[in-house]
Amino acid sequence: MATVGRRRDLDLPSATKQAFLALALTCVLPAAARAEDAVSKETFGDWDYTCVADGACTLTQANVEKGTENVRMRTEIARLTSGQVVLSVTLPENLLLTEGPWLTVDGLFIGPLTYLTCGDGGCTARAAYTAAQFGLLAKGARGVVTVITNSGQRIGVAMSLNGLTNGLSRLTGQ
């Protein structure tokens, strides 16, 4: 499987690490973001910017548990043909689907994400945030996507924001 997105090694607290190990996430990469299909690739800090032949472009990041190859969360930001920008995350299976994940930046609630599908590679959730919300995300120091497991445990997964401002500018053509 091709690796897409910057690896961001996470040094997780022990309880969080154990919960993630129990969830055993493997991410399935969408066809539009596969490295072998890329016609253009750039790096912005911890984000990879990839475009494919049909003009679809994405910013991606894979958060990997420190010292392993276990992907804990895969994040993708894409511009739709309508010009709207969406954030998608692929998270572990065994999540409480009635409680969708939510995004915070520097402790500030940005908004919820809605689960779209779950499969062997985990559960994908998406949100179309406003320009103001993406502005807070791009200017922030620390992003966290919080999920609730089937057992009721709340887990926050850190998202690197390093390079996101430049990556979003490239993605949106500004």
C-alpha cells in the first residue's frame, strides 16, 4: 500500500496508547489520494499536497504512533468542485457512531464531523467548515479530533497544524 500524507509520530499517554492499540486501525486510502496516481506533489510542513490527473487536489497527513507503523488517524482536506473545502478524517473502528467526532483548535471548539461510512479501514467522518473555521484551524498551534469509543472512552487525536496555512493557500488558490 502506498503511503500518502506526512507521518506525524505521536507520543501518546499510556492509557490513550492502550486504547488505540485495542482499536487496531488500518487506513484505506481513497483512490484520488494514492501516490501512484499523483501528477503533482508538494510538501507544506507536516502536510502533503497531491493532485491527480483529473485535477482533484488534497492535503493529507497520516498520524502514526511513535515508534510503530500504526496509523491512528488519517486527515484529508479537499476542495470540492463547488469551491467548498472539506475536512475528512479516517479513525479507528469500534467507535460510538451516535456521538460523532469533533475538532478543537487550541482548546476552542471548531465544530463536529459527521460519520459517513465505516469499513475494514476504520470510520470516515467529514465536515464542511466555513472559511472562518478553516482560518482558526490554519492559524492554530494544536488541533485535536476527539472521538468516543464503544466503551465510552473519550480519546483525543492530535493533528499537526505545521504548514497548514501555506497548504490551504495552495489548495484554495489564494
